Amino acid sequence: MTQFLVIYRADPEATAAMPEPSPEEFQQMMAAWEGWAQTAGSAVVDFGNPTKPASEGADASIGGYSVLEAEDYGALQQILEGHPHAAMGGKLEVFEITPIAAM
């Protein structure tokens, strides 16, 4: 199995312009994420967390990450179908994690 780092990107200006979600909207968003995670099942190695820039010049469009596992990129694409971040207009960037050979 191959592990993949999924980076969640969104336009920082568009994100900042969005109104704060109501409690009901927030619950709906969380339900969408939880539903996706249940569907993805054991492919979720690390559900991840939101991120915010900490260093000067850090890319503010990166808003979070997950680590997923799949046979290959094609299988991962199926797991990512209907992902809530993409459904909300965000972009998913995928990187294959390539372990360093044992020394």
C-alpha cells in the first residue's frame, strides 16, 4: 500500500470573505467530513487537522492535510470522490509519500 499526503488548498481571500457559518451550517460541514471519513474507512491513516501559516512567507492557501493509504493513485482518486473540501470549492493536492530506505 502507498501512503499519500493530501493538502487542502483554498483561496485565502475568498475564505476570509466567507461569512462565519451558523451552528447548523457548521454541523452540516462536520457531518460531510465525518461521512467522507467513514466512506474512506481504513484508507484514512491520519485524518489530519486544519493548518494556518506560522512562518513568514508560508503559503496561506494551505488550510489542512490528511494522510491516506491506497494501492495506487488511481485507487486514491476513487477514495477522494465526493470529498467535502472539493465540494466546497477547495482544491486537493496529492503527494505520494516515499519512505527513505533503511540505512
